[in-house]
Amino acid sequence: MNGFCLLAAAANTDILYVVRTTTPEGKAVLLVLAVFSIFAWSVMFTKTMQMRQARRLNQHFDAEYRKQTEVLGIYDRAVAVEGCPLFTVYQSGSQELDARLKRKDDGGRKATLSLKSIEHVKRALENAVARESLRLESGLIMLALAVSGAPFLGLLGTVWGVMSAFSYVAQMQKADLATMAPGVAAALVTTVAGLLVAIPSMFGYNWLVHNLRVRTVELDNFAQDFVSRIETEYLKDED
């Protein structure tokens, strides 16, 4: 345990020394990468919480929805489920359906619907699914930028640092290890920093994209089931 602590302390000392000897350009790249890292971890944390909440609420709402004998059963109870994508889609479809069912004379509901009215409900559901998918997807662009941009920023800092190191060697007119090593080590630290930003962002991005696809499929399936129940309940069979 003591040996591990000593190695960790030595590694921290080496890193601090390399960062101190980095050129101003390299420090600027490290600062940008640090900002990228903060935003990337913030997005990964918030989107993970959002996806988990969406999955949990979708499961509860879907179980309650399956228990209803009428498609507008939950809507008529004026239930509100904040943060549930399935409920948002259901609410949009139910509002359109309720508007199509209302009679102009007494405000009651019709017993049947035409195919044209059901098509309007379908479009309302499709729009709601698209909006919810975009809401769940928001913020992932930051992770995509971190995955694709961080390594190139690190490479830029490395190339610039190596260029400065060789320029310093040329000015000193002495190409020994003691002259070159600090500059090259300081240049390479930006590549390491870029990879440290990009690698966790890549894993987080792929995991979130997978969950986003699952949630989107759930929304599509729910919308199709919702329309099927509307047709079963309100569409008049043709003789």
C-alpha cells in the first residue's frame, strides 16, 4: 500500500512538472480540454439521470395504460406525469382525439370517428414522438464534439509543443537529452489530455445513443398501439 502511494505521488509530481514546463500554447489547449471535460461529464451525468427516469416512468405509465378499458381513461382522470415521454405522447394524442370526438352542439363525444380524423390523431402522435426524441437527444452533440474534437486538440498542442521544443534546441545549439526531453514531454501531455477527454466521452456517448434508440422505439411502438386502440374503439366497421 505504501509503495502504491509513493508511485502515485511520484506520478503526480511528474505531471505537475510537465504541466509547469508546457508552453503557453499548450496550457491554452489544456484549458480548452478541461472545459470540454467538464461539459462532457456534466452531459453524461444529466443525460444518464434523464434516461433512467424516462425508463422508470415509462414502465409505470405503460403498466397503468394497459389496465385501461378505454383509450381516454387516463386522459379523463386529468393525470399528469412530468418527465415521462410516453405520457407526453399519450397526452398529445388524447388531446387531438378528444377534439375530434367532441360534438359541436352539446359538447359530448361522438361514438365513432372517420378515417380522416384518425389520420389527424396519427400526425399529432408522430409530432409528439419526434419532439420527445429531440428532447432526449439534446445535449449529445457536446459528447460527439468531445469524442471527435478532443484528440485533434491534443494533437495540435503536441505538434505545436514539439515545434517549440525543436526551436528551443536550435536556439541553444545543443541537441542533448536534457535540452529536448522537457519540451517533448510537455508537448505530449496535451495528447494524453485529449485522449483522457475523448475516451470516457466515447463510452458515454455510445451508451446514451443506445438508450436513446431504445426509448425512441418505445415511443414508436406506443404510438402505433395507441392508434390501434383508437381504431378498435372508435372506427366504425364498414359493411
